[in-house]
Amino acid sequence: MVLSREEIDAVISKLSYFFGLIAKLLYGCGLRLFECMHLRIKVVNFDTGMLTVHDGKGKKDRTVPLPEIKEYRRYYLHKTHVQKAIKRAVRKAKIPKRASAHTFRHSFASHLLQANYDIRTIQELLGHSDIRTTMIYTHTIKTKRIKEAKSRLDF
């Protein structure tokens, strides 16, 4: 499932500040929910605008660009609170898709592909060890391009 940028913004606008911050990190950095929940202030380099994810899936580390977020606070939340808040926000935003916290990561990757980012760069940002895992996101782009194609009768 992939949300459009407008749908992402609509969901985030329906979230309270701390849940919205988490959703912005999920989408803006392509984080998995457990990676976001385990972030600590020491992994954020405000000078360079980079965030280091330690012990991601496969116990790998990676560095991703930090989205421009105006305010940072410390919160202790359980992942189920975030999941429920996102589900409620999707309903409030009247989005008929089955979106979850992980949808923000899928949307991150798909939007980078749509913006013509290199597949290897996306692989690195997502922390995939195998390019085939990253290639799964190309189906979204293929579907979009097929929908945008015109019938030969329309010329």
C-alpha cells in the first residue's frame, strides 16, 4: 500500500504532535516502526542533518537524511499507541486505503522512485542488503506509468 503525498500530509495533519513527529520520521527517513521507537537523541546530528539508525533489521546500521522538523522532544511510547493513532488518523482523513505505520516506509521508497532516485541509493536508505528487496517498490511505478499511458485510439 502506498499513499500519495497529499494523503501522507492529510494523515499527519490528523495526528497529535508526538504521533505526527513519529509519522514524519517514518515517512521522511523511511524508518521501520521499531527503528523509530528505538531512536535516541545521540543518533541525531543536527549540524549535518543526518540521523544514524543503529541495529536496524539484520542488526545493520545506516545513515539517512533528517527531515526538517522544527521541534524535538523526548517521548516514551509503545508501538501499539502509534499504530492505533495512525489508524484513527487515516479514518479521520477519510482515506479508503488500508494504511499502517509501515505504509509510510513504502510511500517513502515509492516517492523516491517516482522522483527518479537511483535504486541503489534507495536500497541504502532503506537498509536492504539485497537489491531484490528494494526492487519490490518498482511495481508501484510500473502501475502508475501504465495508468498514465494513453490508448492508441486517443491520439
